[in-house]
Amino acid sequence: MTSPTGSDRAGTDAASAAAPPTGRPTPTFASFAVPAFRVIWLGTFLYYLSIFSGMIARGALAKDLGGDNAALGLVTLAFGAVSIVMTPIGGAFADRLPKRRVMIVSTLLIGLTSGGLAVTELTDTTEFWMLIVASGAQAAAFALLVPARMAFTVDIVGPKLIPNAVALAQISMNSNRVVGPAIAAVFIGVAWLGYAGIYLLGAILSVISAACFLALPPGEPNTGRARRAPLAEIGDGLRYVGSAASVKLVVGLAIAVTMVGFPYVAFLPSVSEDFYGRGPEGFAQLSLVGAFGGLLAGFLVARTVLAQGPRVQVVAGVTLAAGLVFLAVSPSFWITLIAVAIVGASTAAFQSMNATLALSLSDSDYHGRVQSLLSLGFSMFGLVSYPLGVLADGVGLRPTLAAMGLGVLVLVVSAEIRWRAFRSELEPRLS
């Protein structure tokens, strides 16, 4: 980890003061005692607000312009195809470049794509291929942004506050899964705002977010680490994860569960329209309820003691599996809302614990690359969304959702069996 100097040292001192005694629950908002974390959290909140309001517009537009589940999956496939290439590069950049610079550039790229779609909507020239291009561009931005932000967060708050900081980041994301769809629903219902208003707001928020990041320290990499070519550093990261059994298990499980279970979000427009005839408004309601579930889970996980991470991860994974099956068999829209709330809560808890365990068990020089591998799960989620959409069109969306839930259950139980083989030797690192 970078040796603290100047503003970095002040952040380290604040993190030490905020950290709870070993084995004691962490105060829910402990990481906010660190000034630099407050800046990261605010900037993250703003760009997530941009993203989640834009997702509603993109999903509704994809359904309107494409017309079927495969079209929804194709837009997500573009995200995955670009992300799977760019994510390892983003991890290498996070470990070798000033993290503040990486965060600012990638956030502005998100704003640029939103601004472009705002222009096409205002001029009534939006076409389906533009959604695919925008999805790919935002994937590239995310591939750079997320590893840098997570590695920077760990540098700022220190090891004892990692679970709390990750959970508060999840709260930032999930609160915007509430606020973003609510704003989108209002904009969609007002003729002179519509999709153009959503994307214009997203562009403005992204610029403000990048301005917030200017207040951070540079986030320089460790001056003592060897500088190698990006591809060589990617290879080093892969070898490191492959040689650390615990990190490999956490990363592998994250990729697999995200790939199998998380694509349910791509099909919520179809759940709303095809199951219940509720259209974009129903999609926004489902997204809203799922976000409330994730938000509640974030507050609960924020108080988690690091040593409880493996148990929380298993409970969250099993609950996610059950929630997907519940979603598949739900007979009404109101019961579906309950199922989506369960899935939203469990995905947030599972995601928080995966990031917490991976970053806690790995060496600081590899944090960016480890986080980039965790993010590969979302790339794979994008890649499998299209074939899952084709499957849903062929055999039905309900059987597809049920199969996804059963797949998640098998993965989580298998990982728990393997984890027990070396849990005792890891307890000192999680204490």
C-alpha cells in the first residue's frame, strides 16, 4: 500500500481512529469519519444516479426498438463483450496509475455516452444500434472506474474498515436503484422530458461527479513496486490469484454466481410487460423494490465483523437462489415485488461480501487486479444474457429463471464445502 504522505496521512489517521476494536461490530457509518471516503462516496452516488436512471431508459428503449427478450439480452451482451476485454486492463491501470486520474477520465466517459443519447433523443434519431454502442462505451468506462475506486477506497480506509466501506458503497449504489428509477418514471411520464431528459440529467451528474473526484489525493501507486507492461501485469495478477487458494475461491465464486444469477435484471422489462402487461412503469416499480431490498441489506452488512464474512456470503447466496425460484413461480405482480426485494437484498449482501473477502485476503499491490477479476463476473453476466434471452424466448422466461436459481444454489453449496477445508488457517487474516 502506498506510504501515506500529506493528505493521504490525514486519511490514514482518520481511518485508524474510526476503526472499531477487533471482534466488535462496526458502527454503520464509521468510514464517513475519513474525509477522502466521503468525497469518493458522494462522487460515486452521483454517477450511480446517472447510471440507474439511464438504465430504465435504455431497457425501455431496447424493448421498444428491438421488441423481444433477445433484443434486451443483446444490449447487455454489448456491455459484456467490451467489459471482458477492458476489465483486466482496468485492474492493471488501477495498480500502476494515479487512481484519481483513472476515476475522473472514466466518469467523464459515462457522461459523454449519456450526453450523446440525449442528443439523439432530442433530435428523434435514436436507433437500436446506438444503444448497443452506448452500452459498450459505458462498459469500457466501468472497467476502468470500478477497480480504481475500490482499490483507492481500501487505501483510504485501511483493512479494518473494508467491510464497512464496501457496504456503504453498496448503499450508494442501491439508494440510486431507488432514486434513479423513481426519477426515470417521472421523466417518462412527462412528455417534454422523456428519455432525453433522463440522459441529459445523467450527463450533468457525471460531470459533477468527476469534479468531486478532483478533491481527492492523487492515489499514487506504491513507489516500490516494479513497473511492467500492462499485459505482463495482467498476467502477474492472474498468477497471483491462481496461487492463493482462498482468493481464487472467492473470485471464482463471484464470477460464477454473477454470471448465472445476476442476468435476471436484464429480463425485468419482460417480467413487467409479458407477465403482467405493466410496461415501463412496472419495470421501474420492480427495479425500485429490488433496490429497497439491496439498500436494507447494505445497512445490515455495514455492521458486519470481518470474520463473519464467509457465513454472510453463504447465506446471501442461498437466499439469492431461493429468490430467483420464487420469482419464477410467482403468480401475481404483488408477489413478484416481494421476490424481487429478496433477490435485491441477497445480491447486495453477496456482492459486498465477495469484494470484502477478496480485498481482505489479497496483497495491496494486487487490489486493482483482484477487483477487476471480480468485475469480470459482470462481463460474463453480459455475455450470457443474450443466450439466456434466446432460451427464455424458446422455453419460457419462468423455467429459465428457475434454472438460474438452481444453478446459483449448486455453486454456493459447492464453494462452501471447499471453503471449510482451509477456513481455520484464514481466520487470523479475517480477525
